[in-house]
Amino acid sequence: MSKLEVLRNPKQRKLLFSAGMSWLFDAMEVGMISFIVAALAKEWSLSPGQVGVLTSINSIGMALGALLAGALADRFGRKAILMWTLLIFTIASGLSALATGFAVLCALRLLAGIGLGGELPVASTLVSESMPTAERGRAVVLLESFWAGGWIVSALIANFVIPEYGWRIAFAIGALPAFYALYLRRAIQDPPRYKNHTKLRKITFREKVATVWSAPHRRTTLMLWILWFTVIFSYYGMFLWLPSVVMAKGFTLVKSFQYVLIMTIAQLPGYFTAAYFIERFGRKFVLVVYLTLTAISAIAFGLATTEATILAAGICLSFFNLGAWGGLYAYSPELYPTSVRSTGVGLATSVGRIGGVLAPFMVGMLVQRAVPISLIFTIFFVTILIGAAAVLFWGRETKGQELAES
């Protein structure tokens, strides 16, 4: 089956691209933060610790957003919560352009994070529930590939807008997708699978959490929480600091942005290969193999010193890490029944976002204490391998299986 077969049905194609564009805007917002903090550190004379706080505060909001949006999407529908989360983070981005100081910017990034963190698990659940079994995994990985598109857009903004017009214009551009919510209102619908469950008795959030941790799901939930924590901890620790780390290796701000743009483009083939392998060899294969190769790439990037080795290791890091992300989003919704699916994914994502809070702050503190970059990336090497081991030993394969209803 071609990876493009999922795009042949007009209704499925429209849903994938509609949800994918909201995903792209989310990624653009997250990506711009990594470039903006590198510019802000120079303009506002921020310490590495302050940079760590600014990137971590965004992840605190994302943890709250994932927790709230997951539960709300099970109660009020995937479509409604997807639109509201999109509006929240784009409006907060526009207001960030007007920030007059560090504290104000942190507060706005917290609000933006709530929208960002809520949008991702809801969009993946919506697509997962709307696709046929044979194409479900590939469709969600292709949805995730829009993330690379968003990072490429943010890297282009960093290269051509920030050096000429400043970081405030970059934040203002991040507000434009608010208009896209008007399109989503008419372009997408809640999946029939969810609509059928709205006719049943509504269960409380407490009951949903109890279900997620009940005997049939306990090992799955523990595995998923470890996986999400390790993946997000390593991703945000490495990628939000990527432009700053390249600068620390002796390159200019503009050169750093150019290198990161090249590394970001490598995300696309990472997604597309994962989209092919996920229906051919399964979810566990993609996650374990791609995470293991991500760990090896991380240690190589930490040790790299020359232009060629930095680019080569960075390209491999982007390729395998984002391919693993595609597998993660395809795998997670398949592990829970419809009544608690969005809640289960939201809880796992929220726990993962704690890693997204800790990692950028940790890197800031370690850089401030002059800890070698190679040692910092060794921490990520070990963390990623823990996530891969959790899937290998505790994960169950879901390839070709129907989504559970109850």
C-alpha cells in the first residue's frame, strides 16, 4: 500500500489536511520560540537560566492544556476543543509581540502553551477515530508530518524575518492562524465513533482516570506515561536549545538559524519513512528502532565539533526523532476505548509535558554552570533509551486492530 493511499478518499484527505494545518501552526509556534529566545537572549541580555525558564513556562502551559483538552474533548467533542485551542494559542502569540518585559512574556507563553498542548492530542484522536483500520497508523504519522512543515516555516521566519524586522514581527505572524479556526468550523466534523458514544451515559473525569488506571489498562498506561515523558523531555531539551547550542559551538546567530533550517528539513523524510514502516512492520518496530537511532544521533551531536559533523548528526537527530514522534501519536489513541480515548492520550501527553518543563530549564542551568554540551546530550541519550525499552518490554502491538469501543 502506498503511503499516499490514505489521501485518495476526498473526505479523509480533507480531514487530514484540515487537522494537519492546525498541527503545522502549532509547530510553527513552538519552533519560533527556539529561534526567538536565541535573539531575545542577546537583545534583553537574558541569562541561560532565564532562557530555560522562558522555554519551560511554555511547556507548563502545554501540560495543563493537554490535561484539560483531553477531558473536555471526550465531553464536548473533538471538533469544538480543536478550534478553541487553536484560537487560544494564536491570540496569545499575537499578544506576545507586545510584551514589554520578561515577566509579561512568560505569562503570555504560559497561556499560549495551554492552547498548544491541548490541540495536539485532540487532533491526533480526531484523525485516528476517523480513518479505516488499515490506514489509521499511516494517516496519523502523515498528520504528524505537518509538524515538520511548521518547523520549516518557523526556520524560514527566523532566517528572513527576525534578523531584518525583529522577534516581535515573528510573534505577530503567529497570530494569523486564528482566522483558520473559522475554516475549521465548517471543514471538519466529530467522527461517527464519537457521536455514537455521546448517546451513552456521560462518565465523570474521575471515572475516566479510574478506567485509564484499571487492571486492563494499567501496564499500558504506565508504559505510555514513561514513553511520553522520555520523548518530550529529550525533544524539548534538545530542539528548543538547538540554535543556542549551535552558537555555543562557535557559530553566529544567522549561521545557527541556517544550520537548524537544514536539520529541520530532514524531519520530513523521517516522517514519511515512519509512515511506510508503521503499517508494514508495526508501531513497536517504528518506536523502538527510531528512538534507539535518535539516542545514537544525540550522543553524536553532543560530541560533534566540525561543521560537517554538526550538520550530519543534527540531520540524523531530526530524521529519527520526528519519525518516532509520528509513531507515538499513531500508537497512543489505539490503546484506549472510545469513551476515554482522548482523556487517556491527554493524561499521557500531560505527564510528558512535565518533561518538557524540566528539560529546557535543566539545560539552562547546566549551560550556566559550564557543563560540557557532550555531557548534556549524554543525559538525553540515556533518557531516550529508557523510553525505547518501555515500549519493547511493556508495549502491545496494535497494527491492524480495530479501535476498542468500550
